[in-house]
Amino acid sequence: MRIPRSFSHHHIRLLLGVLATAILLAHVVGAFRLDFMEAMERFAYDTRIRLLAPEDHDDRIVIVDIDEASLQQEGHWPWSRKRLAQLLDLLFDHYQVRLVAFDVVFAEKDHSSGLAALQAMRQAQFTQRPEWVPLIDAILPALDHDRQFADSMRGRNVVLGYYFRHGTDMGRNIGMLPPPVMQADMLAGRHVAYLQASGYGANLPILQQQAAAAGHFNPDPDEDGITRRVPLLVAYQGGMYEALSLAVVRRVLGNVQVAPGFTDSMQYAGMEWLELGQRKIPVDANLNTLIPYRGKQGSFSYVSATDVLHGRVSPQQLQNRIVLIGTTAPGLMDLRATPVQSVYPGVEIHASLISGMLDGNILQQPGYTRGAEFLLLMLLGVGLSILIPRMSPVPATVLALATWALLTGFNLMAWQAGIVLPLASALLLVLLLYVLNMSYGYFIESRSRRHLAQLFGQYVPPALVAEMVERPHQLGLEGESREMTVLFCDIRDFTRISEALDPQALAKLMNEYLTAMTRVIHQHRGTIDKYMGDAIMAFWGAPLHDDRHAANAVNAALDMVRELEQVNAGFQARNWPRLDIGIGLNSGEMTVGNMGSEFRMAYTVMGDAVNLGARLESLCSYYDEPIIVSEFVIRAATQYPYRELDLIRVKGKGIPVRIYAPITTEHAVTEQELAQYELALAAYRQQQWSPAREAFNTLQATYGARRIYTLYLERIAHFSRHAPAADWDGVFNFESKWGTT
């Protein structure tokens, strides 16, 4: 797939980051659902629960356990109501407990006493043996275990449990519901999506009428089957019915009333808490509350029901305690999957809720958390999508880890303050952006880097290859016109040098020379086009655009001359000949790209501007200057002063070109000499031969013989004898390709 020219690898990374962010944002606002995201958020919640659970005991609550030992000694469940009445009497009279709550429902009559059979017999004997009826009537109360159980509840703090049916479960209602704690119309006009029951299974009327209260114990597991929350209120036929744990807490607090709680400034927000007198119990929009697990099973004291029945429990262990009667026996199926344990007694869930409501440490998920999550994801997505693509792997890794640590730390601080904030989405976004960028860099950019290194590795500096990978849209591999600068460099009198050395020495000399010159060109962001024997061709402005192509080329040329002095010092130590070079520079529009045949391709430049650069290099020996640049170069490379050498017209071109030599400390020219030279040059071009001759002679006498002065004196002598044409414009014509006149 071809990358559009308007896109760089950086832009693609940015686009990938924005796309990943947009997907998660769409999930947050509910545009669509990502099941794995919800699973991750649940996992993050469970992990925090396990890590931050207090792992201590709440001695206010004791669980009377209908465990395996109790079933073995007292018989299978359900026990007779007479035995349960005995259990209640012992708990209140002997152990002096504060409250008893049953995590079971008594929806059917007790058939263990034979009461039903005796009642049928009484009905039959009423006509046949009427004298037996008084005797049967005297026996009936002793066999009415339900009545005995109800009598044991009368006047005591006993809370019964029951359950609701939901959805399409339209089975027959059983038993009697307690009065609702509030009416559903109290929530009218509010965004409260409470649970609506379709039926119930409650306690016998005789029991419900004597109980102090009753609450439902419906579990509300999430999609993964784990119980993390409980509906504190369930709606049925216009009434709102409380959970077992809420009923217990209300009785402990003196039967306080329940009232819905809303934030005054958020008129259209859902319910945020339930008011129990001065207490606030956090709930979500569905009237669910998070279960404040204290730890694994055993966070509350357990006593066996059979030990209570037989007086084997110390009174101090139960005195003034809240007692929950439930079961941990596997066969009775009251075991739940929870964040703290995969098999957890349901009765301990109620205990955890009661403890949390009494302590006021139930976690809350305020209505603004979705908005906060959206804003956080947007800031993270934009920020990291911009920053990570600009970083190398190590800083990017440090940034990702630091962001993870900050997000986790802030989230845990909020948790300790009692607020549950989403965590998984933010952590996943950081991970996604990091992995996307690192993967893109490894698989895509590495492949591009290898391809470009293979194509340009010998001609372009490694730093430039890295930029080419990052900015592929700037590569002109297919051929295009660009404003560029070309450099030609040649060794003067190379034939003599090659004849003076044996082939091995010549090869070593050339390798060292070319290596040194290439290094300088690379340091100034130049691209080696080719080596042509002793000549070097390089260019600036491709494969990457370079606004300073002319300035970089001039800097490279000057440093090449300086570097050659160091190279010559090494050659002298080995008795190798000294090298002198000439460098020609020209700027202009050139065609650059991969060119060649199907057998061999090369990345090169061509055009009239390239040819002029080659011509200027050939003129270096004529003017005895190491570097000659065209007027097009100095327009862009203004960092150095220049001496104008000549106004020339090369073979095959009609338009003359001014050529210059840069003035450096190595080839110093004083301002006074330069001013005198410019006056002499002006006199020459105005055909004032005598003043021009006098000026150039003065320059030679004052500043020493320079080739440029000698050249102009020779021309003045020629034109003094042979006057130029009437239309002469001061241009010197080079009639051969390589600079001879």
C-alpha cells in the first residue's frame, strides 16, 4: 500500500492514535459496546478490591452458620420451625443478641409435626366421633410449629428474607410481602432505572406479620457471574422494597425512614444515594450499591447453628451482636462468585453490606465519572498521540510507564477517598498507543529504514536516513524537479599522481581521500551521487527537502578544503604526493530521482544546473581557486563574503553567469583589497584599459601575485591591442566544455 505523499510516518502514527482514542471514546459514550473493555474494567475493579480490602474482622456481626456439622447433627434442611423457634429463643434470651436476620425464606408451611394430618383427622371425626374433637383441639397448638416460630418473633428484632422474580418469570406469587419502604412515584421525573420485579417468593403471612422487618436477598451478578453490587431497592406494583442488608441497618438505627438522595445542582441526574436519617448510602442510577468486601471468607465471626442450639457458644461471643442466620453448606446452594473469592457464602455478602453501611465506607460511583472518563481519554489520546511518535523507544517507554503510574496512583487515591473511577480504559489507551507506535516503528519504519539504508546507505548519512523514514512524503524517488545545490570535486593533476604510485598505494590513497571527503559531505547533510574516478559528485535538497541546501553545500566545500590539509599531513608522513582539489557549486532547478535501466538504477540528479556545476569545477584550476560558486549559490548562502571572479558564458549557453570565490580565513582578503579589486573590475568592464591596468598592477604590488590579477592583466593587454566588439558586455566566453578558452 502506497503512503499518500501528504502523509509522513509521523502523521500515520498520529492518525492511528486518534483512531484508537475515538474507538474508546465511542464506547464510553455508548455509541457501541466493547465487551472486552467492560471485562477489563471489571477485572481492574476486582483487582483493586482484592488489593485494598481491609482484611479485618467486624465483631459487631456474627454469622450463625447452618454448616455441614449442623446438618449432620440436626438433620437435613429445612429444619422444623419448632427448632428454629428454639434457636431464636436461645439467641435473644440466653445470648442476648441485638438482632437476628434470616438469609432464608419460609414460603411453605412446616409439615414435620403431622399437623396437617391431624387437622384432616379432626375434620373427619367431627361427624363420626365428635367426642374426640376437644382432645384433638388441645393437641393442635403443640403441633403448629409455624405458630410457635411466629410467636418466637413477636416483639423481637427479627428480619426475614425473601426474593423477587424478574423478567418473563411469571410464576405464582408465594407468601406475603412486607410493606414497601417508599413509593416508586417518589422517583418520577428522575433518571432512575430501577429493577422492576415480575413476582416474588416471600414468607408465610403468619411469619411476616410477626417479623420486625423483611428484605429481599436477590443477587445481581454481572455478566461474568460475579457479584459486585446489590440492588438496595426493587420496584414491584408501585412500591419500592428494600434489600435484607438495608432492612437490618434500618432496624439497628432505630427503624429510620428511607429517602432518595439527589444532588441539588443536577436536576436531571439519577439518584446518587439513599438517606437513612443522617446517613447516606451511595447508589448508582439503577439503585445498586457496591459491596464493600472486607476480604475473603472469614471476615466475620462464624458459629455453628448446632453449637448455639446446644449451648456450646460463649455468651460473650454473641451478646449485643447482629446475627445473620445463613448457610455455607455446598448442598444448600447459597455460594456466590465474588471479586475476593470464586466461592463465597451469600450470607457474608449481606454481612459486608451491613458493616459498610454502618461504617459509611461504601464506595460510590458518582454520575460524573463517565464525563470524567471521556475527558481523560481525550486528553490522553491527543497528548500521547502527539508525543509518542516523536520519541525513540526508550523515552516513549518511560513516558508510557510514567503515565501508567500516574493514572494508577491517582485512581488509587480516589479509591481510598471512597470514589470508584474507571481505570482500565485509560490504561488500555496508553498501552494501545504505545504498542501501536512501537509496532509501527518496528515493522513499518524498520522495513522502510532497511530499504532506504540499502538504497542510500553509502551515499546518505545515517541521521538523514532516519529523517527519510520519518518523512517519506518528501522523498522524490520517482523523479521530480527541485531547487537544489550540486557539488563537483576533482583532484588536480591526478594523472601525474596516479603515475607516481603503484596500484595498491593509489587505491589506499583514494580510499582515504574519498572517505574523508564523504564524511564531511555527510556531516553537512549532503548526498553522494557518485564517485567518478578521482571526482566526487554530491547534492543537497534531496532525497529530503532542505531549505538551507546552498548554505550547507558551501559549508561542506569549505570544510572539505580544510579536511584535505589534515589528509595531506598524513600522506606526507607516508611519502605520498600532496593532493589539491577544485570544487564547483551551483544551485538551481534540477531533476532528481531513481534513474537508470531495468538492470541498474541509481538515485541521481541531472539538468542544466548540474552541468553548470561541473563546468565551474573545471574552472578552478584556471582561476587558481579551490572553490568556485555561481551567483545562484550566493543568493541563498549569505553566511560568507565572496569575491566576484568573473562574468562568464560557458559553451552552449547564451546567458552569462557571475562566478565567485568564498572569502575565508584560509584565503583572506582584506576589505581594502576587496574594494580596490571591485574598482579595478569595474574599470575593466567599462573598457577603461589604462586605469584598469594600473589598478590591477597596484593590487599585485600591494597584496602579492594572485592568479585572478594576472588573468585580468593578460585580458587588458589583449584588449588594448585588439579592441572588443562594439556590443561587448564584459562577458568572458569559454569555448570548450572543460574551461579552455
